[in-house]
Amino acid sequence: MRRYLIVANQTLAAGALLGKVRSLHDAGPSEFHVLVPASHPSDHTWTDGGAHLTAQRRLERCLTMFAAQGIEADGEVGDPHPVDAIRDVLHRGDRFDAIVLSTLRPGLSRWLKLDLISRVEGFGLPVHHVIGELEPAGT
């Protein structure tokens, strides 16, 4: 069984991510672990607790959406910095066959501005990059 680490935040409810996960799932037996960095918003003031709660709510919606599609997944909220969040998961011994990284499109994505794709490739796992849309307000 293949295991995938999904890393996303604002794009968790995007159809593009679900489509990618669905195609990986349909290709053969798979398990998914969703990692949601508790990233701090850039458009308003925040607290660490508020960022964590927002990430937790997004994670719960994502896991519910996957379960409705028959996709086995679990997940967690991680460090606000995505590279550190991934490192934390990998350093505790979790094994994955690939990482699915979902970002906003270029120009909107802070993660792309930080060259996150090549930094994540540095972990030595294949990276599937998905460009998603911002979750609608109120989700």
C-alpha cells in the first residue's frame, strides 16, 4: 500500500486537490496523511491559537470530504512553517512514498514565493504539486 503525505492549508477544499488524491487512490491501494501547517494569515491580525483552530477546522472538513469519497485518510495540524511541519512528521519516523503539495497559484501563494517545491524536494521524496483555489469564505 502506498502512503502519501498531503501538505495544504488554504486549498484543502479545492477540487484540484481532491482530483489528485482521487487519481492516486484509483491507481492502487493508498493511504493519505493530511498535514495542515497552522500558517499565520497575512490579511489580518492573528493569534497562534486562532491560526491553529482555523487549520484544525480545515483539516476536519478535508477528512470528511475524503471519507465521503471512500478515501482513507488521517491528519494533523503542524508547525506554521510548512518545511518545519514536514520535517517534524518525517523525523518521527512516518514513512511516505510521495508528498502531495497543494498551493495557491503563482502570485498569490506565499509558499511558492518561498520556493517551497524545491525545498520539499530536498526531503528526497517525489513531490506532486497541485495548484488549488482559495477556499470560499465561510468554509
